[in-house]
Amino acid sequence: KKRVLSGVQPTGALHLGNYLGAIRQWTRNQDQYDNFFVVVDLHAITVPHDRKVLADCTLQTVALYIACGIDPAKSQIFIQSHVKAHAELTWLLNCSTPVGWLHRMIQYKEKAIKQGENVSVGLFDYPVLMAADVLLYQPDLVPVGEDQRQHIELARDIARRYNDMYSKKKRPRTFREPKTLMQTTGARVMSLEDGTNKMSKSAENDHSRINLTDDEATIKRKIKKCKTDSFEGLGFDNPERPECNNLLSIYQLVTNKTKEEVIEECQEMRWGTFKPLLTDALVDHMSPIRARYNELLEDKAYLRSVLKAGYERASEEAEQTLQNVKKDMGFILPS
Ligand code: TYM
């Protein structure tokens, strides 16, 4: 079986973008692959954080993975900070990664601008930690949304450079270079306030996103208020109508219809007809996830047992790769 690895940061409630862009493709392909899904808490502290929020969010993210359909019998679910190899491999890779590669990272530039003087070394090093997350498990595929494409490409570059430096003659080489797996629709879900910005956890206005934990009334209110336009009818792919394209795409994804079916159904509609339709479709799709999530949060012992099993399998895999790296690089291993 091919192996898949991916992760989400526990920095706030997960939203429709995380779900449609990433988690849903994890669940769909679950039977086909050997799966590792990590909650990346070490990444969550690269910007200022609150310790209580971090702890709560980490467990909530685990519950959401399962509520969205990740089955612990088929997939390893674990927490990044539990597996010490992530931090350790990051340091080793730091020393073979040129600093110029990190200066080119778009997400770093965007986040650093917002933080000014206080930007941490950790935020700069974030992509190397992410490369370590991936490379430790030798995955074939990394299913993510569009905004992570550059980071996965960097992970491949880091792997290749390392292999060239330290494991040229070895077969297989120490690191596998993984491929990005991305949806055709849903890889970039946009904000409800502005169809040219992506939906994000860090946007100030909660009305810019639908959280997986939003109840029916909240979803209804958010869709009612969301930005639209004053064109006749509805359609995809009009560059002057980013909001329209986004809302139709969301509708298509949560109803599991084809684009053609959505065009057929909606092209003559007004916003006043489409918005309630979209609201109902979202509520239908998301209510079971929210219900399951609320149940799971009541059963912390179960969540802990899932994490323990995930940790055991993940640390075994990760430790193997880490030992290979240390041997490649010339470290003396403890006897
Ligand atoms: P994060 O936590 O920002 O997002 C988690 C996943 O959701 C996707 N995503 C979106 N997809 C579509 N539309 C959107 N508006 C949208 N917003 C987010 C992201 O692309 C991602 O797949 N650095 C990563 C976490 C990470 C990781 C990893 C991922 C750390 N190590 C190793 C894969 C492999 C991040 O911050 O994702």
C-alpha cells in the first residue's frame, strides 16, 4: 500500500477550507492507503499562543479528525510533540538547508509582515519542521490544500539535497521524495467576506469562515451575511465573480454533485433562492460531523487511547528514519 501523511495545526476551530481542501480527501482515500494523520502542535507555537487554548485545541482537532471520518482502525492519529523525532530531525535538516530557500516561503513573508519585530526564529524555521514531519514517515503522498503546495515542494527539495549529500550510494535513499495530492475543486476555499482571500483560521472576522463546530443558526447567519454580487443568474469561473464561484463550489462539494448538475440547477437563480439552498446543504452535511464531535469530546479516555496507539506506531516509524539519518551524518549512536 502507498503511504499518506498529512496534518493540521491546532490553532483554532477547523473550518470548511480545512475540511474540503484536506481532511475530506484523507477520509476518502483511507482504505486505499496506509495513513498517518498528525496534529501539529509544535507548529502552533510559532506565533504567540495561549497555553490553555493550545491544549484544548489539540484534543478538539483529534476529535474533529475522527468526527470527519478518519477511522483509527485504518489510520494512525497522533500528536506531533509526542514523537520527539520531529524536533530532532528538524535540527539535523536545518544544518543541510540553505537559508535562502526559507526566505522564499510565501506564508512566512505573509505572517512575518503581520508580526513585525516579534517574529520568532520558529516561524522562520516552520517549513523545515514541516519537512521533518513528512520525511520521517517516508510517505508517497501528502494530501493538502493549495496553500501548502510550496511547503511540500520545499520538503522534496530538502529531501533531495540531503540524499545527494549523505545517501547518494544507498538504495533506497534515506528519504523518499513525496508528491502533493490535491483536489481539483476545494483546494482553495475562499473567505465568505471576500472571494479573493482564502478562508483562514486566523482571519479576525469569524463571519469570513464556516467552522466545523458552527451550529445550524450560526451557519444560517453566516451565509445570510456573506458577500455576493449583483450580476444576473449564477455561474462558475467568472473572474469578476469570485464570491459566486466560491459559493457554487462549496455547494457542489457538500452536495456531491457535478459541476454540470450545479450549473443546470442554479444558473437561473437569484441569491435569495440560492442562499437558503446552500445553507440547507451545509447544515445537512455538517450536522452529523458536529454531533459526532460533541460525543467524542465527552469521551476523553477514548481519544487518549487512539492517541496512544497512534503514537506507538508513529514513533516506531519515525525513530527508524531518524536513526538512519544519524548514521548517514556520522553521529555515534548510544550503545
Ligand atoms: P493548516 O493547519 O493551515 O491547514 C490544514 C490543511 O487545510 C488546508 N487548508 C485549506 N484548503 C482549502 N481551502 C482553504 N481555505 C484552506 N485553508 C487551509 C491546508 O492546505 C492544509 O492541508 N503547515 C500546515 C500543517 C502541517 C502539515 C505538515 C501538512 C504541518 N506539517 C505535514 C502536511 C504535512 C498547515 O499549517 O496547515
